[in-house]
Amino acid sequence: MARRDRLIREAERVRFLVTMADEEAFDGVLVDWDEGHFILADVSSIASNGDRLHLDDDLWLPRPRIKYMQRVRG
């Protein structure tokens, strides 16, 4: 668990494209986390056709529902 925590700490303040188990997708900056959630700021929801909808607040994503996370370079 210590190695995983270190990797997550190093990923804080990094932008990710997150795909959920139900294929929902979000683009945002990882700002915090706990055992059950990743918290993203400056978040947009991404539709399957590529349309983006910017969210006003931070988004709490349940860790067990995250399918994968891809770092966004930019």
C-alpha cells in the first residue's frame, strides 16, 4: 500500500482523462484523494462524441468505479 500511496501523491496536481466502469469520462486535475475517492478539480465531463461540459465544482470519483486513468500532456 505504501508504494501505491507514493505514486498517487506524485500524481497530485496532474491532469488526467478518467474513464469510469460505465464508460463515463472526465478530464480534470487530481487535487486530493482518500481510500475511497479521487477528487478532481477544473473538471469537464466528456461525451462519447467528444463534446465537453465544464463542471462548476470539484468531482469526487469512487475509486472502485474507475476503469482507467490516462495522464494528459499539455
